Amino acid sequence: MLYAYESLLPEGQEKTEKKLGEKPAVHSTSSIRNSFLGSWTDIGPRVSIAESEIGDYTYFAGDASAIYSTVGKFCSIASHVRINPGNHPRWRVIQHHCTYRRVQYGFDIKNDEEFFNWRRADRVEIGHDVWLGHGVVVMPGIKIGTGAVVGSGAVVTKDIPPYAVAVGVPAKVIKMRFDEAVIEKIMKTRWWEWDRKTLEERFENFLDLDKFLKSMSES
């Protein structure tokens, strides 16, 4: 026997469509530290963002983290993504936290700021309209181009070009979303820089590649 459920929510809760706006939407369980969030951004539950810049319209689905990173506009960051995981000092005899978080372990009255600055300098750069699937890990210093797709569970250890599709451990490009000529045309429009009014006026064109390219050639 099958039982149909149109809606089953905890008592007192009602399913409503979240409304986004100019002010970033940040879940109460998330942590944002020394970072910049763009307009229309949506930061889901249990997300940690530190010393990073997140572009307009980008969302983090939940249980994800980013540190020392620049994430472009319109990016789709799935749950459990890790952008720029912490590096350890492999060149030292001990690579443990205690060698740089010295105060915490009582080894010094100040931490090893030189080490933390080394981490900060190895930023991750993610372009616009990038989709990172569930559980993706983007290693320090990586650049992912605009329009790229990274499949679930991938570990990105090398740069990924614009509009490439990459999967696996380590992540490898398996195909391009569009041919080179189309990619060049889309990149030239720099649509991610359009203001809200222009986005609304041209929104329907985003739903059809041919229509979009034709409209751009006529403008």
C-alpha cells in the first residue's frame, strides 16, 4: 500500500518560498567572519565563511565552508563543499596545530602569524556562475573559471577553465559545456555585471542559448 503526502512538516511549521533581496540572507546557524557578501546572496544552515568575498546572487546550500577565497556572482555552492581547506606546515618536524596555534596549546604568548599569512596568500578564485556539486573540495590556490561545473565529490587540485565540466579525484575536465566560439561570445557579454533592471528586462533570454546570443548580436 502507498500513502500520499502532499506536505508533512514539523508541527507549527509552514512551507513558504524564501524571498531574497538586496540584503544577504544568512541562516542563524551560520558563521561569517571578516567577509563581504553581495546582494541577493543566500547562505544556508551551518555554513562557515571567513576572510572571503561572495558575489551577488551566489548561494551556499548548507554545511559548507570557504576561507581565504573570492567567489563570483551567481555561483551555486552545494552542501558539504569545502573551499580552501586548511594547509599544515608539512616542512616542519611537527605539522600539528600546536606549531602555529601556539597560544591555544600554551607553547607561546602569540601565534605564528607568518604561517597564517602564508595561508591567506594562497587564495582560491572562483569565477561567475560556477556550480560546485555536493561535497566538492577546492584545494588552496586553485582558480575555477566562469561557467564551470564540478561534479559531486570531486577534489580540485588544478585550475579549471571557463565552461568546463570536471569530475573525479583528482578532478579532470571531461567536456566543455559549449564550443569555443559560443564560450567566447558569452564571456564577451559580461552579463554578470548587468544591473538588476537589465537582468529583469533580459531574463527570458537566459533560458534559451540561441535567443541569448541573437539578442546580444543585435544589441
